Amino acid sequence: MPTPFRTRHPLAGPAALTAALLTLSACGAGTTDSSAAGGNGSGATVRIAVGVDASFAPFFLADAEGLWAKYGVDVQLVQFAKGGDGVDALGAGQVQMAGNSDTTTIGVLQQSPSLRSLLVYEHSGDYLKVVLGPKIKSASQIKKMAVVPGLSELAATRFLESKGIDPKSVEFVTADPPEIPALAQKGDVDAFVLWEPWPAKGAELGEKILETTGDYGLSYAHWLLTSDPWLKDNTATAVKVAQALQEAAKETESDPGAAAKATEKAAKIPAAQTVNAIKEIDFGTRDFTAEDLNGYADTASFYLDTGKVKAKPDVSKAVLRGWFTEHMKGS
């Protein structure tokens, strides 16, 4: 079992969760489902937490094109600086659903055991990239790496291991994504592994994109998440959200321009950036596979082996394998 990482030195703590809620306007047009709150006739709005990068393009496209209303559900997207904050909001009951990476979600299962993953809506081994600071010529020179807890940290760990570097010989510095390219540019850290647009921002500052996570065998998936109590009372509504997301994911692949336009309007991300990201991400809804579950078990072991959790996260309980197949027939 690997030795736990050395102590991190956070450079910036997250703001209070409630202060992070940046509410977008709901999809007001169209007919909403009168059973949207578990058949009680309230037609309640479903609040879905999303991050602010191009990997959430299907949500923004569904919002822009009225797909939620098309499938009879009223949705309000709630933006967070990073997807993990949205999952925290889901665990706290401030939203009813969320999109987030498999890796980051597995890391919070112990503290939020009611989380449930319904389906995969994207995966990629190209979207996250390893970036070296301006003065760093090779991985052997890395002494400090900036990380975001969850997917970024796992990706950094696996990168070091792929280069024969013991992760505990490198100091991991926790920071928020927007800070990280500047930290590398100033020499406060030597490298980082992040999703776009932050590698591109680093390149603009004279940093070097070394490789993608897929180059050393690591990929991620994004899950559509909810909580077990809400799902039990609102399965029909969850299905409608999944149907709309399925159509949006297909359109994101077939019409990147439309997805980029919607993402730019909603999240202020340049359209060209989203178009490039769509080339690197495979969007599409599907059920979980045996291969997925094996990978998730490895991720759960990472959290246990590095001392981040006291017990191995129970991924088999959180991942509802078969839910997509059962509920999306004929969609």
C-alpha cells in the first residue's frame, strides 16, 4: 500500500457553498411535467449543478434549445466554479441533480453515501492535459504540482507513476483551477494536470503542454448524479432529465457549433474553445459496463491507499448499473 501523500498547502480555500450558487435562468418555455416532484402535482423545478467548462456543454445546449421543456420537466442550471462543488451542493440538498466526474464523485461517497449515479454522458482520455511550467524541461524536475482534489489529483499521481517518480517525493499544492496556470507561470509550482481551458491558459503564459492523460492510460467519465431519497420519489422526472440530456449529448457531437454557442452564452467560454473540447471528448449517454466498474474500484482503492478516506468507497452501491437500460428503452 503506498504511503499517504505529504501534507498539502492550500493556496485558496473554496468560498462558502451557498455563496457559490450562481443561478442561471430556468427554462421557462413549454409544458412542464405535473409530476416533476414525485407525482405530487407541484411541477417543482429541478435544480441541476454544473461546472463552468466545455465538458458541461450538453447541459447548456439543452437549456438553450428548450429540451428540458420538450421532455416535460422544468430545469434550472446552477453553475459552480468546479463540478465537485456542485456535488457538495447535491449532498447538502441544495440541488436535486448534478453532473460530475467519476473520480471526484467517488472521493466524496463516504461523506455522502446517498449519492446515486444514473448514467455516463461523456468520457475522454484527451481533455485533461499535463502542463509543465516555463522553466521545467522534463518530469524529473518536478518538485511541486498544483492539484484540484479528485480527478486532477488522481491524474497527477498516475502521471508521476508513469514516469517512475514516487508521488510522495513531490509536494501537491491544492488550488482552484483558475489560479493554477498563474502559479506555474510564476514558478510557485512546477506542473499541473487539468481539464481545459486551463492547459490552454497555461500555454498562453509560456507553459508547455506535455501530454494528455490518455497518453499514460488514464481516462475519465462524467456521471449524471442525484440522491437516493430524491430518486425514489422522482424517478419519472429523472428519466425526463436523462432523455433531454441524451438528445443534447447527441447534438453536441453532431453540431459542435450549436453547443459552443450555447456554452458561450451560459458560461462565457469562447466558442472556439468549446469546439476544440468537443473534438477531445466523446459525448453520449450510456449504461455502466463491467470495465467501468473495474476502473471505479481502482479509483476507490486510490482514495483508501492514500489515506484520504478511512474505508474504501462503496462504488457498487452508488452506481446504478442497469438504470439507464431499464428506463431509457425506446428513447
